[in-house]
Amino acid sequence: MENKPFHTLKVGVFDSGLGGLTVLSELTKVSSGVKFFYLGDTARVPYGIRSDETIIKYSLECTRFLLKFEIDILVIACNTASAKATEVLKKEFPFLKIFEVITPAVEVVSSVAKRSVGIIGTPATVKSNIYLTRLKALNPSLEVFQKPTPLLVPLVEEGITDGKVAFEVLKYYLWEWKEKIDTLLLGCTHYPLLENSIKKLFPHWGIVNSAKPLAQKLKPLLNFGGKNEIRLYFTDKTAFLEDMVKRVSLKGEVKGVEIGNLL
Amino acid sequence: MENKPFHTLKVGVFDSGLGGLTVLSELTKVSSGVKFFYLGDTARVPYGIRSDETIIKYSLECTRFLLKFEIDILVIACNTASAKATEVLKKEFPFLKIFEVITPAVEVVSSVAKRSVGIIGTPATVKSNIYLTRLKALNPSLEVFQKPTPLLVPLVEEGITDGKVAFEVLKYYLWEWKEKIDTLLLGCTHYPLLENSIKKLFPHWGIVNSAKPLAQKLKPLLNFGGKNEIRLYFTDKTAFLEDMVKRVSLKGEVKGVEIGNLL
């Protein structure tokens, strides 16, 4: 019988900023005995308005930082980086198990949507057509619309998730889909914070976000018993950082929060 | 009589992104025979949500890039960098003439405001209290209010400068000042694009932005006769870049636009 030394599973999670904390939260909820290392690139958020080259460069830098902790699994918690950098990261780091937020969401939408789906995301995510292409491949009978909604991230970061301004902005982007779609895919980790307002405006829509489907997919890999340990890293201190870190519910012990010029 | 070789004046202008092009535009309008070098840090825009350390680091990097062209004058066209990095840049580069966008705007507001002034800007600019402090120092009798308006930059970058959404967002921030102020200071280079909508909502206010007062202040230094030459540099290609470069009116010959990983 082989006598393997006990090795705690280490999971690295990176995001362009704070939005990915919602993904980390769901991951910790389905895990036990895992060490999580989260990197939020708050010094260069948002990624969704930048060029492919820059998004790939930043994603490589984030991954290299997390590799210092000898992670076994990498989770790309940012939709933009998932859309633009996954293939490059898989080629560059073939020894890493890499998961992204797009595939699990597409699988869920494909099975729950009736006839037509709307996809919203950052300009870079939408321009990549990745959700559209994957969804059409899985379920060619679905009618799929998509649209970049760049105001929603700043709106959420400003703490405006309901009220007149939120409703006007949501109507500005989504009203034309009112009778056109039955399912809305939130293609950005910030958008779940607007879910209640979207439901008030469009109560007949089904709404799917990436965090929960991803967590369900990873669950079988993440259970060893005992407490999770969580370390958080951010490349810059921004206005809502501490507030967000306090508000996000993490299952496990937060062993440290480091903020600074890390990359 | 000394025989000096003819030296063309070189002016470096940097901004966090595209907003500073409005400043460059005004500068070229009051100049002749000047070489302008503009750097927009579109790979890391926006600066206004970042920490002081990061804003200073980025401003040093932008200045060092422009120094490669042996500039004589540096214009900080970004309000956030003006507020946070001017003193450091002056200490680090004592041989450079450095101008920023805050002082000229404060001087104009101080002379045109009747009783009370509202200042809007990015979170970093407002938190620095720089406009408030300078204005109070120049004109202690003025009543001064200030407020961060972080949604306005994304709004402008999304091309929404009038209509229902723009009005709702502007009312969200400014309605409470309706009868409280007589003059509004636009403490961000993006905001002039919303000036017409602000005038429609608050026709009784005087509105001051930084670009024109700065250009008037620099005018005596910038006239040598002949054509201006302009070179534009951007650290990343973003969605509205080419559109903005086309729309901005520059007096002089644009000798080149370079976009890429420059810093």
C-alpha cells in the first residue's frame, strides 16, 4: 500500500476585482478542508473594457501570483478573463486544473430556457460571443440575444442596486427584451446584486448566474472534512473593498487579507 | 549676442484615459508651433477609484514615459492625478514645468461664484478635499459643497450624455443642490460632455470646467507661430478610443497615434 503524505487541496481564485467574491462565497459553501487563495486585481479593475492582449497579460500575471501558493486548481472567477484568457492559461499551465465561470452557466441555461435567452455582460465578454456560441452549440433550437451593459458594474460598485436610478438603467438596457426572452443569463459576477431589481421589473423571466452552477460542478472535488482556510489578496485598496469583504459570506476561517502592490 | 539653436517647445500631457483629450483640445487651440505628446493610460483607467499609492505610482510611470520625448512642460490633464500626484511629481522632476487642472479652475470659480459652489468629481478627487481647500483659501466667504459622482465617467464612456438615464443619474446626484448653489465646478475631464444636460436641468447655475481656464493660463507660454504637431499614445485599445480621437478637435497636425503596452 502506498503511503501518501496528506496534502491539503489548494484552490486559487482570481477576479478583476471584488465581483469574484460572490463566486468564492459559493465555492466555500460546498467545500470542506480546502485552502482558498483569492486574488482581486483591484488596481486594474475593470477588465471588461480592455483589449484582448491586456486581459490575457493581466490573467497570466494573476495566475503566476497564485502559483506561488502551489495551487492544484485554478478558478477564473471573472467572466471577461474566462472568455478571453482560458485557452492561453490552459496552454501555459498544463499541470493546473482550470475552471471558468462560463461553461457551468451555459449548461444550466441550456436546460432551463424554454425558447429564448438574453445574455448580458461586459463589452469584452459580449464581443467574444463565447456565451452565445457555447449556448447555440449545446442547444441549437434556442433563440439567443446578447448585449453589453457596461453601466451595471459601476452601478453596483456605487451601491445602487434598487430605486429609480437602478430601474431606469435596467430598463434602458433590458426593456426591449421584455416579451422577447424567457431566461436571462447574468454574464458578470457583479450582476447577481441586481437580481432582485431585475425580478421586480421582469417577474416572468428565469434568471441564471454563474456562481452557483460553478460551485455545484466543483463540489465533488472539494470535500475533505474540516474547516476551509481562506486567504484574500488585493492589488489595491479601493473604496468598497473592506465593506464588500465584510458583507460576503465565506464558510471557513479567513486567515489573512493582504492589500498592496502585489503583481 | 548669443546664438541659441532653435528649440521647439515640447509639451507632455497625460491622463488616466480619454477624458484628457478635452484638455489637449483646448491647449492646441491657444497654441502655435508647439509639439504635443499625449499619453492616455487606457490600460488602467479609471484612476479615481484607486488608492493614493497606486495613483502616484501610475502618475510617475506616465511622466517617465513622456520624459523620453524631452518635454519642457508637463500638463496633468487628470483631476485625480492632479489632486494626488502633483507634489510628488514636482519633487521627483524639479527641472520640469508642471501644470495641473485644479488651480486654474479654482481661480475662475472663486471669481464668478456668488454665494455657494458645488464640486463634483471622482471619489479620489473629492476625498482629497483639494478643490474645497483651495477654494476656501482663495475665497473664504463662499459656501462650498462637494460630492463624489462615480457613475458619470462610465455614463459618458457609454455615450449616454442626454435622455432619461442621463437625467435620472444627474438628478440622483445633483437635485439636492438645486436651490443650494449658484455655481457648479466640474472636477473631472469627462464631465464637460454632460454640460448641456446639466444646463437643461439646472439652467440657473453657472458651470465651470478645468480645460478652458488651464488653456488660458498656459496661452502666453505656447505661441511660436506655425503649426502644432501632436502625437497620441495610449496604453491600451478600448472600445471608444478611436471614436473619441476622431471626435476631439485638435488644432495642428496629428503626426501619429500609437496604441499598445507602452509602460
